[in-house]
Amino acid sequence: MSMPDTERLRTLRRELHRFPEPAWREFRTTCRLVAELESVGVDELHVGRAAMDADERMAVPGDDELSEWYERAAAAGVDDSLLSKLDGGYTGIVAQIVCGDGPHVGLRVDIDGLLVEESEAEAHVPEREGFRSEYAESMHACGHDGHMTIGVGVVEAITDSDFEGTLTVFFQPAEEASGGGKPMAESDHVDGIDYLFAVHLGLGHPTGEVVGGIRKPLAMCHVEATFHGESAHAGVAPNEGRNAIQALTTAVQNTYGIPRHADGMTRVNVGKIGGGTASNIIAERAHALAEARGETTELMAYARDEMRRVFESAAEMHDCTVDFEVVSESPRADSDPELAALVADVADGDDRVDSVLQHADFGASEDATFLMEAVQAQGGVATYAIVGTDHPTAHHTPTFDVDERSLPVAVDVLAASIERVAAEGV
């Protein structure tokens, strides 16, 4: 296996960084990845609907938002015949290499950006070196530009190696909305995968450190709730109204009173609220975005169901109604220790790696767990590795960035792990 071209990886990552697209709107991103993968040479490319079970998508934005980003990609000169396959927000790719009769190995990387406005501070490297996001409302603030680059690099490395078997690489959309993992996990592309790798850069681990596999990712769900009441004049006839804001604020307050559970940790949060039209009008509509998490999938379900009960009770208390919708969710799935140990052993043999951990607790949530769970359910093993990278500020902030020295390390460690597991198993 040849060494990855570090400059090429850096160039691709910076190009992808300039055009971040949020969940299910990764039109330009998908098309750019297709071009890159075709230049590398793969046996099969499944794009858009063909990459997933389209009926299982979650957290899909409205048609107006999808159309806005679709037209933006079209205006950028993206190939019309390819772009048309993504119409309706069916983004993402499954790429496959077939080299003989060996085992089936999978790799998952995510491709979406975040609705974060990127910093213009001179100290911010993308600003200073000219690859800051060109989309004012979005940014690669979590390293997915690096993840895509790693995915392409691994494909290229495996095509130039002695790998024997099948490699399926999932370039998954909508991770930040927890919306894309399930449709890919429910697709036929997962069938028969013996070993699955997923990867993330950073997460508090510095450049030069590699974690073989995460433990204790939190199961989670995203919720949208809308309260419906009846408007009235707040001075003349307040008694004739049914106050949706009162119902909402009661629900928010009581959500944080959901009892803890004896079986383990849970989390709840109401992250965004809004409603009403004026100070002198009883609000007839109010809405909230919230989430529930749990140390296990069952504990997340407990917190989710309790939140639903709280919201419905608050609506009833104030003579309102509520639409409570779980827009997306993801389960807990832990890395298999034997595959995590293999990654750690491979990393330990890399001179650029000076610290190796077989496991680390995750503490956040990830919808790669759908793919991990699907592979584990059919008798395979999976691990979610972390390749450390120095980042000046936390993930999901306007000044987040990655240390590009970590890109070739990630490509080499993953490609070598894929080769070893194909040749030797675990």
C-alpha cells in the first residue's frame, strides 16, 4: 500500500470546507465526491436513492429549503444529470470495491455541515488562508470535511493495495440531524458486512493520539413540538384565549423535572422556543425544539416518553393541543473490543502516533450506531475509532478547525486496519 498524498488530502479537505451543506442538502458535496471517487476508480457507485432505503429518512427539511440548496448547487455548475438523482434531498453515496472472495468490510464517514456562521477572525486558519466557508449560514464545524477526505483517501489506498475482499464505503448524509444513518443501515448495502469501521476526528483527543473504539455513546432523539391555542385580545378579553405560550413554558419547566432513572443516566434539553405575534395578543401558536438522551436506548426511550407526557399534560392544563413529533433518533451501539484492539494495534505501529487508547467513553450521540447495530445484529463486528486532531476551539463553534496532519494518519491507520482484518480476521 502506497503512502497517501498529504498535499492532495489537504487540498480536497479545504475545497470541501469552502462549500458546507447541512443535512439532506449536501447536493454539491455529493456531486464533488462522485467526481473524486470516479477519478480514484471504484467498481460500483450508488448515489442518492440508490444509496439507502429512501423510506427511512429522518429529519428531512421542507421543500423550500431543499429547493434553495438544490438551486445553489445547480448555479455552481454541478452536472445536471447527476444532480437530478439527488432531487428531493436524496443525498449521499455508497462506493464499493470488489477484489476477490475475501470478507466484506465497511467504512462509514459523514458528509454534512452545520448551520453555524464561520468566524472571520484573522487567527482562524480557514479565514487567514482563504478557505473559509463561502456559504454565510453554514460551516464544517465538526470535521466532516476531514471525514470525507479520509474516506476518499482510504478508497484510493485500498485500490492500490493487496486487499482481497469487498470494501463498502458509506458517505452518509445528515449525521448532525441524526437522519441519515438509519436509511443507510436499512439498505441492502449493509447485508453481509463482516467488519465495520467508522471514524471521527478530534473530540478532545490531540494530534498524535488514536482511539481504537468508543464506548457509551448516548442514544438520543430530536423532538419538534407545536402548541395550538386560540388568540384573543390580552386586555379586553384574555379569558377568551387559550394561551399556547403558557402551555409551552409549562412544558419547558416541567421537562427539567423529569425524574432520573435508577438504571442509568438520562439527559433532556429544550434548545429552542418561539411563538406569539405581539404583546397584546394571547398567543395561539408556540413551538419548541428539544431532545432526550439516555445511557442506553431504553433509557432514551424512557426520557422521550416522559417528555411527551409532560408536553401533552401542559397542553391539557392550558386547554391547548400539541403536536409532538420525534423527527429523528439514534440507538446506543458500543465498539466491539476485538476490532477496537486491532485498530489500536495498527495505530501503535505508526511513527506519527504517540498515544494509543483501545477505548474511550464517548458521552455524545452518533447515528453511525444504526450501521454498527445492523452489522452486529447479523453477526459482524464494528468499531467507531477516533483519530486525534488539535482543534483550537470545541466542535460546533465558529472557530473550529482541524490539524491537517491528522488526515494521512487517519487514512493510513484505517486502510491498514481494513487490510489486516481482511487478511487475518480478528
